[in-house]
Amino acid sequence: MQFLINSWKNSGKFKFGVIVLVVLVLIAVCAPLIYRPIIGDVSPARPGVFQRWLPASPQHPLGTDGHGRDTLTDFLAGLQTTLFIGFFAGFLATTVGVIVGFISGYKGGAIDTALITFTNILLIIPAYPILVGLTLVLPNKSMVTVALIVALFSWPFAARTIRAQVMSMKEQPYVELAKVTGQGDLAIIFTEIMPNLLPYVLMSFAFSTVGAMVAEVGIAVIGLGPSDAISLGMLINFAGSWGAFTRGLYLMLLLPPAILILIFLSLTLINRGMEEYLNPRLQNVTGQ
């Protein structure tokens, strides 16, 4: 917690990224309060609720889309879905990465060789075609299912980062002292290494979340997003299929990418701010 407080105090990038991300998350959390008075109790993803291509009006502030859905609801529900998939997949990927990284870096030897080899294989194989193939064969793609598929290929970076830090920390004098005093491996990991590793875990989570969102957008843009929800990637796909540019629907065409850019920018700035706090030499490089 002190690490986050210090990052907030010392890094303008971190502060700006946190503010932008909190605003986006609050909008997503409060979204039902905005769109429920418009669509009632039906699912935001349900087509044919209203007449297609209605213009902006008090009932539909941004009009309706080509599926007869309220456009404002599309954007709010899309933000909810993309953030959920990104954070959930990022959490799963970071959890797996921390476990693999800890075991690999702390145990070393044959276990380390096997785990890091498997991790490196996942890093070099082309993940996108496999993601597309997996989503194609699944008959029902819920938000959770898509998040699980994305997380499957998002954890190797976290594992390598955590492994490198664990290998460095386990050689520190305080860890050697803990071993001498008879502490077990689990006690050393949770009382000596993990508290010092928390900043790197948070950075890995930020990276994994961005990677998960990019992957989700990549499969949703080609029409393979979740079947029970609308995501920002799916809205980009819809805008292209509806000919939004030729229809003059510039808001429908530009707003989903703009929201995605804000999400990616906020997470990147948060991660950069944490990196600058951990490594002050980066402040000279970035000009802060």
C-alpha cells in the first residue's frame, strides 16, 4: 500500500492514469443506472428492442443502432464488458504467472528449466490464430469463457517477470537469515519475498490486463466476441458492417476506439509511473 501512495505522490503519470481509470470504472459500474430507464429489464445485448436507426431524441440520446438497440446503452454495456474481461483475465493471468514464477524462480534446477521452457514456448507461438480457433469451436462464448481463453495466453509475461525478481530476492541476506532461523519455504515466500514483490505483481497485472483487452478486441473485431454481451471490440465490428462512415455515423465509428485508447493509456501510465518509482533512473529518460 505504501508503494501505491508513494507512486501517487511522486509520479504525475501514475496519478493521471489512476484518475482516468477510476472515472471509466465508475462509469461502467453506474452504467445500469443510466441505461435501465431506457431499455428496462431486457439485456443490453438483445436486438430488436426498438426501431432501427432512430435519430437522437430524449428517449434515445444517441439514437438506435442497426440491431434496434439504444446506442448509448451499446457504449455503456461495451465498456462494462471490456473492462470485466480485461480485469478478470488480467487477474487470472497474473495469478498463474505469480505461481509459476515463484515455483520456477525459488526452486530452480530441473523444475525451473521445465517451467521456463514451457513459458518461453507460449511466448513465441502465435497466440492470435489459436485464440481465433478456440473461439470458433466454442458454441457458447460467455464473458467468463472469453476471459478464460484470453488469460490462457496472457500469463507467460507475468511468469517471466516474477521469476526474475524471485531469483534476485532469494539471494538477499534477509532471505538467507530466514533460512538459517529454520523458516520453511512457504513462510519465507509469504513473509520475506512477497511483500517486496508486490509492486512487480501490480505491474504484471497492469501489463496482463492491457494484453487481455487487446486480445479480446482482436477476436471481437472479427465477430468472435462474447455471445451474451456487447464489448467495445464488437461495436467496432458492428460499425464496419453497418457502413458507419458512409452513413455519417462518426460517433459510432470513433467512440469505441477512443474509449479503448483511454483504457490502454490509463493502464500504461499507471504501469509507467510504478516503474519510475521503482527505478528512478527512468525519470531522467522520460523527462519527469
